[in-house]
Amino acid sequence: MAANPEGYLLGPKALEQIRNTVHAELARVRVATPMRGRWQRSGGRSACTAQDDWQDITVLGQPTGGSFTWALTINATSANISIAYNDSAARIQSAIVARHSQVSSGDVTCSGGPLPNSTVRVKFEGNLANQPIDLALANFSALTGGSGMAVITSKAQLGATG
């Protein structure tokens, strides 16, 4: 067993799931074609291509009940969004719009899912387009029924103003 900085013990199954997720992401990045965010010459000065921020939510440990809190900060305003262990992308999108004062309809699109078997991708667009969004943090202590459970939020694409 290994302890994380908060003192939770992670069992061998959780460590194996985390290791597999990291290896899968590394393999995906290695074969990915160069994409958005490259610096380009433009009129004698450097410029960055504008792009939206994307965050992925991955649930590990196969929970069978409960929920987790997704702490999302946008424009220095924080909100805790409650997400059920088996929510669909559409339900997560609705929860973000309903609970965060800086997010309106059209500012976020969620795809993929449903949890916990598939990752949900959160794309920030509309009024939140082309800007970096702080990486959301998850508190997964209320998930139940699984083994070695964790929620990982990762940046699939960094937002940039261009």
C-alpha cells in the first residue's frame, strides 16, 4: 500500500489502475500529431493559436454508489459541483451550468461517459472560449462500493487566448 499526500492509503488495485491510466495517456500522447498551441511567427512577433480548455474526468475503482465533489474555479469564483458515480455527460454538463455562477448555457459541452466506465470530457467554450481554466479538483470520499477508488481530472487541452 502507498499513502498519498492527504494520508489516504491506496491499495494495489488502485495503484495498478492509476499506472494503467498513466501508461495509456502516455501512449496516446506519443502517437498524437502536433496540435493546437504551437508558437508561430506573425508580423515580427510570436503568437499562440487560440484554443479552448478541455478537462477529462476519469473515475477509478468501479464504485457502485455515492458521488464526488468537483471543485471548479473560473475567474476566481469557485463552486463545488456534485457528480454521481454513474452520471452521463449530459447530467454533468447540466450540473456545471446550474451550480457555477460563471458558466452559462453554451459555455460548456460535455461528451463521452457515462461514468465510471468511460471518461467524460468537459470543453469550455462560448464566453469561456480561448482562455485557461484552473484544473478542477475532486473529493471522492463519498464514493462507495468499489475498491481503490479515485477520481482523476486531467487537462486534455490547455486553453490559450492566442
